[in-house]
Amino acid sequence: MMAEKSSRVRNGVALSLIIALVMAMTLVAGWVGMRYPETLSAFNRWLERHQSLWLLWRLSLYGWLFWGGWKTWQRVKHQAEYRATLMRMMVVSLLFILLGEYVLSASQGSVS
């Protein structure tokens, strides 16, 4: 019992550290973008030149998200108390992805 509790605490601390690291990286990226806008413009030009790689990255990311969602759904599909919440989370996630893709395509001039 004690080992299980220790493992849970260790996992919680590790997850908290990962979240803090991602937040710190996001803040640093925002600070760099505000402080050095020419670097951000160069990165934007690089993204425009390598659109196919960017598309491949996004498709692989969406594939991994789909796979994780499918594995989660398979695990809780027989537990009715989690099904509705998970379905809402998946729908909102899909809408967020679609909105992000729409904004990305609009910023590249594809949407009129």
C-alpha cells in the first residue's frame, strides 16, 4: 500500500514538473518573440518555405492524438460514468484542432 502511494506521488511530481517545463518553454518562446521579432519573422519565412514538413508534423501529431484518444475510449467505453465526459472532451478537442487549422490556412491566404 505504501509503495503504491509513493509511486503515485512520484508520478504526480513528474507530471507537475513536465507541465511546469512546458509552461516555461512557452513563456520563453513568447518572450523571445516579443524581444526579437526579426527572429520570429525568419522562423515564419522558414515555415512558409517548408510547408510540406509542417503538414507532415501536424498530421503525425494528429495521428498520435487520435491513437491516444482511441486507446482511452477503448479503456472506458464500458464505464458509463466516464463516457459522456470523454465524449465532450474529444468533441471540444476536435473543434479546437479544426479551428486552429482554419486560422492557419486563413493566415496563409487559403481561405477567402
